Amino acid sequence: MSSLISEAAPETAAESTTTFKKQRNGGGLGRYIVVRFLLIIPTIFILVTLVFFLMRLTGDPITAALGGRLNATQLQERIHAAGYDRPILVQYFEYLGQIATGNFGTSISDNRPITTILVTYGAATLELAFYALIVAFIVGIPLGLVAAYFRDKGQDAVLRVFAILCYATPVFFAGILLKLIFSVWLNVLPVAGRASTGSEFEMQDLPHTTGFYLIDAFQTGDPAVISDVLLHAVLPAVTLGLLTAGIFLRLVRTNVIGTLNTDYVDAARSRGVSEYRLVRKHAYKPALIPIITVIGLQIALLLSGAVLTESTFEWKGLGFQLAQYLGARDFVAVQGIVALLAVIVAITNFIVDVAAAIIDPRVRY
Amino acid sequence: MSTITTPPSGTGGGAPGSSPEPGSGASTSVSSRPAKPSLFGRLPVVHQLRQSVGLQRGMLVAGLIITAVYVICAVFAQWIAPYGFAQLRDASGPFGSQQPPSPSHIWGTTVGGYDVFSRVIWGAQTALEVMVVAIILSIFVGVFLGLVSGYLGGWLDRVLVVIADAIYAFPSLLLAIVMSIVISGGQSNLYGGILAAAISITVVYIPQYFRVIRSEAVRIKSEAFVESAMVIGASTPRIMFRHVLRNSTRTLPLIFTLNASEAVLTLAGLGFLGFGIEPTAAAEWGYDLNKSLSDVTSGIWWTAIFPGLAIVLSVLGVTLVGESLNDLADPRLRGRRAVAAASGTVAQTSVVPGGPLEGGPGGLAGLEDTEGGDDRDR
């Protein structure tokens, strides 16, 4: 078998290095970044177009939002005033033009510009996503290493079932369960919201509020406010974090096991390196590279999860607002928020891909 | 060790014409190959069940049992559930709302006055219906598009790939929300609701099937048997559906078990946000959880726990099956002591048609055998 590998290996290795060099000559990191950046544009364009036409298939947004409450002539006036009776292509190009200048429209139900909604609530969603990622890293990566170390043993099986459970539990059910246990039965953590009313008042008095409650809380310098904000964050962060932690766990496990089967680890093993050290020193770091790429894909999942988590915990972020507008059938606001999230996802993916390319040169093709 | 020292390079494993079936041609180097198992043994899940050992088998069996219970609940909901999903009263009067579990309502009643146990059982039926419709739709559309895109190539391929990638990167729940607005305007009756949820979910998963089938089609397109078919004069559709499609479906069962579980989650997510199916049209777990949200703060646990556990268990069961199949299909993840008999069948179950690779430098057949040998060495 070893002869088989040694026979096949030089060929493929030589082949891959030549093609690799060819591509390297074609352009380095700079070119990769530019190409990758240009790819954002069609992605955003396709999504925005898709969402626009899909939403218009149902009719105009005014009828959807106010249909039952106004009579026919009033409705016609509103539709005409908003320009929804013009040809759809005209509306579409106008919409594209608006988006290009950063104008995502105005909500119908409460007449607020979508960009204001983003600025007001975006910070809350970012804060939640940030906490969730921290939880996911702290829980997912070490447990993934443990599972890989004990692969095919009892500990591995328990951890794998745990990972599947993390994934199988809808975030809103996980949230409800945690709420029930920690807020209602044990009564140690707040039920919902981002901070208690007292702390919110205190933070509103600040000269420069950032919208990130943790930063604002530190600005007040009041330890009571800081602990209040942190306590409110625990349950939503764990809820959303566990969802991602399960994925990280599986990913780390698979990748570390994959690396443990490579030749260089075999070589280290034959030199007498202990199995623990193999996992800890040799297989761990290469296995982390794919995770960086996967975080990019997790952003989409994290945003989906954030919508549900925020609704569960009344965490007043973009997802919570989206659910509110959905309830009010305000499809202009929905369309705006969805389009905005598309932009956020596309840009995050770009950043993650560039980061992966900087860390791992093999990515730059 | 000695069984696999035959170099894969050169003339290839099997001498031409030495074996009647092409599948074994590539792996004649594995001399200890077992006899071809019976038809029953080659059925997708049964085969993996025999292939698995130890914990892997435990997980697969557990998954199969949970899934079986779930399917039974769904199919026989009518006879298992004591009340209808929209039933508010029986002969002895209304059920009352938020009643704690009691002999007449073993899991209590909801805030709307429904029987929790009945709604959980009926909910399995709704979830299964949505799951089946969603998977069938996405397999047909995704497989067709992937096949056309991968085999024909050209500008159509490039456009479809960009669109699929854009959709794939997008938060699936948001896309499902948009789709359900389009299809039903947010409100739905039974079949409209099921169809809306299924189509919303389908749109999210088409890119996944598309990607897998496309990459397989691109790979298989360059195999010699496709060229031979072209030389004989087979028409493009015939090659596509008879030769390429049949050989590119190997990974489908894996994706579809994983997608089945995601379909349940997406349906529940839609229901939780109020975009599911009306409570009078069908029972839906996500809707029930949404209604239980306010119960929880006052300590009423039975309205939330049971539908939630139903979601978790059904997803867990299907995912356990999917995970196990996935691990068994990936030689790198298979247990270190993978059964020798099973590893011999790798080349057969996967798409490594022996014939076309003859004369090639080892090719995939060589790789597969290396993997198999690797397992046995340890």
C-alpha cells in the first residue's frame, strides 16, 4: 500500500505545484480580492431583483398593508401617490436607483425610512450575533477537539448526539426552554428584553449612545447597569450560540479526524508523538482553516436564527422588527430589511473569503 | 496487504473482458471481495445497516426507530389522537384553556383551548406532508436543473451557478418568508398552507441539489462511457437521463435526509413567525410554540414542551439517519476498524465505473482501493 502511495504521489504533487505556480503568476492576493469583490455585485443584484419581483407578484404593498382599513378610492389615491400604479419595470429601475444611493424605501405601517430602522436596530442584532459567536467558539471548538480525540468511543458518541441536538432544536424552542428553566423556575435571569427599563433610561442620557448596550453600559460606568445588560444577554446568546456551536463541533471533529489521517501526522505518530499532542499541536490548526470559511456561511444561518431568537426574547433588533412588520403585513419594510440583510450577507462573505485567503494561500485560485 | 499491491497504474485492474459486470472490473485487485449481496442487502438503508459497526450502528438504529415512530404517528394520527386538531369541546363541554395535564387531556390544553396531545400528533402529519412535498419538488427541479446545467455547460450553466450561489448564501428562513408571502399572502388554508410551506422550503434547497448534481454531471460527462454513447449516436437527452443521471444520484439520499430535517425546522420557523398554517386548517408545531411563548412566563410549561420536543425528536431521528449514512459513505470518517467485507463494496456503491478507467493512471479506482486498504491495515 505504501508503495502505491509513493508511486502515485510524486506525479500528482508535481502536477499540482506546476498548476499552482501558473495561477500564482496570474495574480496574487490583490487580484483575488478584486475578483472576489466584483462577485459581490451580481450576488446582491440577483437577490434584490428576486425579492423585488417576488414581492410584487402578490400585488402592491399598500393593498396588503391597508387593504381592510381603507375604501377603494382612498386605496387608489394612496397607490397612485406612492407610484405603485406605474409599469413594474419603471418601478424596478427606480428601486435599483434608490438602493444604489442607499435608500431602501419607507415603511408603510409606521412611515419610517428603512435605513433608520437599520441604524436603530442593526446594532442590537450585531451585538447578539457577536455574543452568539463567542458562545459558539467557546463551546464548539474545544468539544470538537475532544470528540476527535475520543473518536468512535463513548465520549465521541455523546458529543455527536449533543451536536445533533443543538442543530435539531429550533432556536425558539431552545429559547423557551431556557426561559422556563432559568427565568421562571430558578428565577435567576431576566425573561426578555435587552436591559431593564432603569438601565435603558440611564443609557439614553449618555452623550454618545452607540446602540451596543454593552459599550453604552460601560460608558455609564455603573456596575449595576453593566451586570444588568450582561444578564439580559446570557439567554439569547446561549440560545443562538448553541445552534452554531453544534455546527462548529461537527466541523472541528470532521476536520481534525481528516487531518489525523494525513501523511504528516502519520509521520509524527511514527516518531512517537503522543495521540494527545497530535490532536493538540499537529491536527488542530490546519483543521481551523475550513472553519473560517464556514463562518461565512454561518452568517446566513446566524441571521435566520437571530430573527427567531429576537422574537423569542423580545430582543429589539432587526429580526424582531422584521417579525413585527411581517405581522403588520408591511411588505415594503420587509422587502427593505431583506434586501439590506442580503447586502450584509454578501459583504460578510467577502470579508470572510479574503480573511481565509490571507490565512491560507491555497484558497487564492 | 498483499491483496492490494497490484499497481493501479498501467493497464488497470481488471483484464478486459475478464468480468461480466463493469462495477467489479476496477477493483479486481481486492481479491477477497465478497459475493455480491442479495437485492435486499443492497437496498440503501439496509446496506448501510449491515456495513455499520458499534456506535455507528447504534446511532443509525436509534435514528431509524425515532423516524419510524414519527412516521407512524403521522400516518395514523387519525386513530392515535383522541381529539381533532381543531376540536374545542366534546360531549362533556368545552375543554377549557390552559388546563394542566389530566387524565382526559394527558398533556393539558393550550391557551386557545385545544388538546395539546392531539395537536402534537396531528402536527406530525402536517410536518410529514410538507417534508415529502418539499423533497419531491426540490429533487425534481434541483436534479433537472443540475443535470442540464452540468451536462450542457455554456452560458446557461454560468448563469444558473451564479443564481444558485446567490440563493445559497442567503438566510434560508428569510427566503422562505418571502416565498410564503408570494404564494399565500401569509394566510393559508390546509392545502394552500402545506403547498406554500413546501414550495418555500423547496426554493431554499434547490441550490443544494443543483450543486451536487451539477458537479457530478460535470465529472461524469468526461467519462469514457458517455463518449461511447455519443459515438454510438445516442441523443443528448438519452445520455443525460440514462447515463449521467443514473450515475450521479449516489449522494442524493444523504442530502435528502438532511434536507428533510431542515424542512421540519423551516416549517416550524415559518409557523413561529405566523406564516404557517392556520390552526383550524391543520396542527402545526411552530404555531403552537408561538402561542405558548406568553404561557411560559406564567409557568405554564405543557403547551411549549410537548410540541417543542416533537420537533426536536423528529429532526433528531431523521438527522441521525442522515449523519450515519453520510459517515458510512465517507471512507475518511468510517470507523478505523471498518468491516473488511463492507469496504470492498465501496467501489460498487460509488460511481467508479470500472470500464472507463481502464488504461488510465490509476484513476479513481486506485484511490478507492487505497482507502479500502487503509482501513484494513489498521
